[in-house]
Amino acid sequence: MKKNLLLLLSIISINLFAQDCDDLFISEYVEGPGNNNAIEIYNPTNDEVNLDGYTINRYGNGSQTPSETWPLSGYISSGDAISIGNGQLDSVYVNNTYWSLPVDPIFYSACDYHCSGVYPTPFYFNGDDAITLEKEGNIIDIFGKVGEDPGSAWTNDATAGYTDANGGSWITRYNTLIRKSNVKSGVIMNPFVFNPTAEYDTIGYANYTNLGSHNCDCITTNIENKSSSYLIYPNPTTKGKTIYINTKNPIKTLELYNSLGKKVLEEKNNNFNSSKLNSGTYIVKINLMNGNILENKIVIE
């Protein structure tokens, strides 16, 4: 009986967590003033990871299905952490019901990259929303508990299953949480309860000082290549959309080549509009100020 119990616990442990240092996971969570929300993703592997097929998803207010999904595109270097924040720059009136305030400049500059600030995106979360990192539709990490509405936030109150039902102290609202360095993999199955302090340290309200880097006990060998991490959004996209490319180092020029290898566009900033381009597959060459050249596929549908 004892052997069977140990075997069962071993199986549960294997199913709940991914293999150590094997795939990306969430390394930091920021729920700050207004819309100052960010998610940081860390690459614990020894290889550069292509972000095509990865998504960040918000499961709002106890929903069992994603409320919003934001696809990732680009690359994250071995040992690097990329922080992605809400990119809303102006006040907007949402659904004719309320004013949505822009993020503040300090928060904006602290993030490596920014999603579209056009509501809705997964980055309009608050303390009661579960966030997942998914790969080809499969969950590779969960912050929170999908399908559970904890009230205003998940808390430190074990008697209430870490919800705020008994008035516990809010942990996932008005706070910044950093993944503990001994955590080496994501949570791949929905937890029975989500105790936010089990795998995360709290560093307080509106604290953005650690965004863009992460300490982890996984040993990576290629951390000198961190400068090659970058994000492209939206990709794929539709004709007429503006495509943004964010890098950790300043961009000198962007060059776009069609399937025949002909250069069809060159820009001296971090974005270009696809209105004058035909539908199809292109290669974007990202020329950085430090001399590095990055390349990625872009699809215009």
C-alpha cells in the first residue's frame, strides 16, 4: 500500500511540473497602479528558443477558456528574461463604460517589450485572473488557478484555499512577484490550490526594478548572447497592419525581403506598415546599432 501511494505521488509530481530547465516559464508578474501590468518570461535552457507557437493568455474572473490570447514571435536567448508590459499610452473610453488610464513612463521604460495598448489584451489583468504561458496550445506554465475566481486576489490565507473569502492579505493584486531561484520549470497542470508565495517572492507595489533579468538555479552556457532576444508583433498579421519589432539593443535599420530575396522595404525605426505589401511570407533583417544582425520570418495574410 505504501509503495502504491509513493508511486501515485510520484506520478502526480511528474504531471504537475515540467522537466527542470527544459522550457520557458513565467519568472515575474507585475500588477501595478492602473494598467501597469507585465509578465516576464525566462529561458532556462542552453539554447536560443524560437517564440513562434508560444502565447500568453488571460483566463479572466474564473473562466475555463482564455479571455484573451497574445501570440509571441521572435527569439529569446539562453539565460535571458524578457519582460512584456501593457503598452497603452493614452487614456481611452472602454466599451462606453469607463476611462482606462495609460501606463506611466517609469513602468513603460522598465519593460523590454510592450504589447499593443489597444483593449483588450491579456495584459489588462488584475489580481483575480489566471495567466498561462502556452506552447502550440499546451500549457507550459500557470500563474494562478484556471477556472477559479479567488475574489479580489489570491492571498496568504490557507484556510480559504488562498482565496480572499476569509479576508486574507492580497498577494496577486497591487504587487510584484518574482519566481524563486530554485524554481526550474513551469506548472503544466492546473493546481488544486494556488499558493502564490510557494514559488514566488513578493517585492511590493509598483516595483519594476527587476524586470528584464532573472536569477535561476538552472545553469545556462550561452548567456553572453542575451542581446539577440527580440519580439515581433503581430506576426502573422493582416495586410495594412503596422508590425512592431522590439529588441534589447537599439535598431539601426529594418530590411524586408520577399520570397525571391528582393529587398522591398527599409525603415530606420522599429516598425513598418504592411499596407503596400502583398500577402505572403517575408524575411525581416534587423540591423542593430551594435553590429549584430537578426533575421525572422514574417507572414502577411
